[in-house]
Amino acid sequence: MVSPLNNRRVVLAARPVGAPDANGFRFEDGAIPPLAEGRILLRILYLSLDPYMRGRMSAARSYAQPVEIGALMEGGTVAIVVESRNPDFLPGDIVLSYSGWQSYAISDGTGVSKLDQAVAPISTALGVLGMPGFTAYAGLLTIGRPQPQETVVVAAACGPVGSAVGQIARIHGARAVGIVGGSEKLAFVRDELKFDVVVDRRSPDFADQLRQACPHGIDVYFENVGGMVWDAVFPLLNKFARIPVCGLVAEYNSVGPPPGPDRLPVAMREILTKSLTIRGFIQHEFADQQPEFYRKMSAWVADGRVHYREDVVDGLERAPGAFIGMLEGRNFGKLLVRVSEV
Amino acid sequence: MVSPLNNRRVVLAARPVGAPDANGFRFEDGAIPPLAEGRILLRILYLSLDPYMRGRMSAARSYAQPVEIGALMEGGTVAIVVESRNPDFLPGDIVLSYSGWQSYAISDGTGVSKLDQAVAPISTALGVLGMPGFTAYAGLLTIGRPQPQETVVVAAACGPVGSAVGQIARIHGARAVGIVGGSEKLAFVRDELKFDVVVDRRSPDFADQLRQACPHGIDVYFENVGGMVWDAVFPLLNKFARIPVCGLVAEYNSVGPPPGPDRLPVAMREILTKSLTIRGFIQHEFADQQPEFYRKMSAWVADGRVHYREDVVDGLERAPGAFIGMLEGRNFGKLLVRVSEV
């Protein structure tokens, strides 16, 4: 059986130097081949856009292989099964998959999991109940270990990781201090996410504001941005502070060695004299906590203790532009591309 | 009763800018006051000289208060009780105390502990069985957690901390790679301390030699020096490597912000992509492990599994010069001043 459907794909056209632009991506159309025994045909509903994808576009070794030039851009997706020759899936099933930037995908079912639509909207499988939420949960609770009354600081506080970090910290009795870029995001994190204090990193007196927001210092700094927020945070860290590091989006587009002064010796001296712990991680290290996370986070979302916000862009053709904007902080909440309607 | 004894003291004369020189220290002589009830008079036998003392000479906040200008230089000491009005001590007792750079001290017994001369030479209470040995033991085993066959790298490998780190690593089945400055130290660490490989950081091809010494990468880097050794070590770190940080002696004399490039972003990227753990510490955090350390380390020294080397300088008047030389790496083993003979 030959499917009459056209599959539109976004491939990596060129490795960006610095910030990616539209030339980094190319659209390709192609017929979908017949479905072999054991396979399923997925129509993508939502594509997740995440900062880690910038790393995949570069040739440098990272925690994962880079995407090859001309290859499909990778990414997490929510999809619907439209055709199945695999007994584990039925047409109409909604699944979480890692199908990348395309409108259709064929899979043998490996790494594809069915979603329970009764728990929460299906898009949350890419956000608050998915990889970003789990990054926040595992990094904060396993590495950050916030204690009641302690102060937890997180940047990109209205993004999918940062928003979950602050809200989980509060559930565990800690004070949540969020850092955002812009007054609209500030109001959202303060009023909707109920962080204890929110500071705008674009304020001229940002460092002073952060100090005032943390009168008892900082016990956990959840590092998901890098860049100059670090310089304001570091002097405020308390003895035995913990710094889970899950991302450095502010630096992903940087080119060449940054100018001086060299900030490493000062950082190392603080690490030494304050007995700090800095720990990089990627969420799949903590995969054994995934069921517990899903159970707890679903309940927190259901009972309103955890709020989330999605920034949904319609149409695969808008994925490159939305991705480029995200690296500049232009998204407002978890960034998703609605590739097709259910 | 007035003691006829003269007490010679070394006080901080001026806060050094950069490397300290002789002008940083001043000798003062004074009579020893009569011994009040409950007090003991100690004659200092050995004064320990340690890199952390450089930090105490500066006004900058560190993990301890700075020494005031005109105040006695602090330091660990082994002493003999020459007079006692305290029922817990008898004349002739050999004790560990924190009496500083002077020839005599009066104490009420707080923080003074009697040494068992049968275990090992009394000077070891300031080295392999004392603070430096315990720094190595606690930092390596609690933070570094070397597993059999893993590679442990340590700099200043013939110093009191580094030499213990490598030997304890080997006892736990790991490979020990030492970094030293100079061929004489290299031969000692290789032939006497039995490290698996030793590399001279003064070699023009030091980074290449270190890479060859670590064909399976580095799992634990015990950071006790800082400076440029880091740059050779960092690219060789394995995923999930651990970096206990107990000292940064190479940087203690640095003045002002170091020139670029800024090495922090590269370090943070490695921390993220390799899931590294960096943890600063000071040994007294782990005080509950002290009895276990003392029992095990005494046994290892007694059965020859742990060797140590002392660099003993005679006479308190030579303490400033010896201390200045230590910061330049001129000592060869644990640096001690023999203030008086038993």
C-alpha cells in the first residue's frame, strides 16, 4: 500500500556560527513509503522546541551526537497513530515520540509511549509532565535538595524548566526567587506561578535587586541559563549551596573564547571557601525517578499547585523562526509547534 | 610564679599584595606571664606551615577570619607540656594544639589533644596523620569516591595532601596519576610513593604527557593547586567525573582580576555535558570521620602502605622564608618548622 501523504521535513542545512538564522534550516517534501510489518505511521501533532537543540546543530562533541548536515532536525513530539501494522498500537492512539521536525513519521514503536489523555492535555507530555518538568524535578530534588526556609533561585523562571523549579521548591517549603527578562514575564511568575519574589534581569540595578530578594543568601541556584546571571548570583551563595546545572542557553550561540577577565579563578575560590557543590546533569541520568515524577507532578497540576504556560506556534514552517526567537528569550512559556490538529 | 622564659612570636606585620615577602612578618619577644589556675604552658616542638595560611594573611573573607595586623600568625603545632595547673595534663605530655607561630603558648586545654607516641613519630600529627592527611582521606573518599580501575589525578603529588590522595586511591584499587614540579619530586612520587604514573608539569609537553598518562580519561581530579594544571586536566575528564576542591595554592598570590580569555564558560559547558561534580570542602566538615581516618591511616603507615616525607626547617626564625618558599613549590614533602627539640 502506498500512502498518498506528503511528509514535510526540516533538515539541518548548515551549521550555524553564532546565532542560527533561517539559512540553517531547509524544508524538504517527500512521499511516505509503504508501511512495513511491525511499523506504525504517526501524524505529528506537537513538536517541542528546546534549547538543547542548538547544541545538536554544532559539530562539537556534547552529551549527544550532533545532527548531520542534511539530516532531520531532532525533537520530542506528540503524535497520533494514523495507521498501524504493530499490534501494540491502534489508529487513534496518542503517543509521545522523538520523531523530530516533520509532519509524519514511521516507527517500529521503539521509544514510543501511549499517553493517557485523561491526566492532562496531551501537549503537557512535552512540557510540565515531560522532559522539561522532569529536568526541574530531578535536578532540584536530587542535586539541589532544598530544605524548608531555604532560598532557591532560578532564571528563565517562566520557561518550562524554571517555572517548575520554583513551584516544586515552594511545595517543599523553600522560598522561590525567579529571574526573568521583561515586566510581562515578571508579572506572570509573581501572580500566576506565585514565586516569592521575581527580579527582572534587564533592570539596570538587577544585581542589587537580586541581593534584596535574597536577604538570607542563596542555598540553591538552579543553573539553566549561564551568562551574566551567574555573576549576580555567585556573591550571594551561602556556605554549602548547591548548583544543579542543566543548561546554559545564554551561551549556546557564543563564538570563540570570550574576552577577559577570566572569571574561573574567582568562581573556584568561591567554590572552595563556601564548600559549594556544582553538578551538571541531564535528566535521563535519573530515569528511575520518572514514574514517581509523573505521579506527583500530575497530581500537582491537577490540584492547581503547579501552573504551566505554553507558547504555541501554528505550522511546521514556523518552527525555525520560533526556535531562533527562543534562543533570544522571545518565547513566553513552553514553546511548542502545533504541526497538525488532532 | 613568674616564668623566666622568653616567648618569641611571629606576627603579621602587613597584608601582602601578591606573594608575601619578609616584610609581611615581624618577630616579637616577650615574657611569659604567670600560669593561672587551669592553664598549661606549652613549649612548641613543631609548627606546621600550610598553604591556607596565605588566605589568613589577606583581609578578604574566606572560610575563616583573617589574622589581624600585629596578631600572632596562626598554625597547627605539636608541643610538650612544660608546666601544668590543669589536672588533665602532666608535664612531659606531648600534645597537638593550634598554638601558632611562637615558641611557647599558654592554653586552658581547649582544642589540645594528647598524642600517643607509640603510634608514629609525633610530627606526623601535623601531616600524614593530621589535617593534610585527613583532607586527602575525607575529600577523596567522600567526594571523589574512586572505584577500582578508575583514574585519580592529583597535583602537588609529593606534598602532604597529594601524596596521601594517590596512595589512598591505590589502596582502593584505583590508578594514581601524580603531577609534580621537577624531576627529583617525580622520581620520589614514582619510586617511593608508587604512583602508577607521574608527570612533570614543567615539561613543555605537559598536557600531552598527562593525556598519555590517562588513556582511559580521568574519573577523579583532586584539586589542591588550581592554576594552569586545570586546563590540562579538564579535557580529559570522563562523564560523571568528580572534582573535590581543597585548595588553590597556585592562585593564592594572584593580584586583581586575571586576564582573558574567560575560562568559566568552557568549564561550565564541560560540567554540563559531562555531568561533572565539583565540590569545595574543608576537612572539618567531615569531622565525624576523623576517628576512622586515624585508625586506618595509622595502620597504613605502620604496614608501609602509605609513605610520607617531611621537609623540616630548624628554628622559628626560618618560618617566614620557608612559608614563602612553599607558596612557590620549593618544599619537598610536608613542611614543618622544628621550633625546639624534645
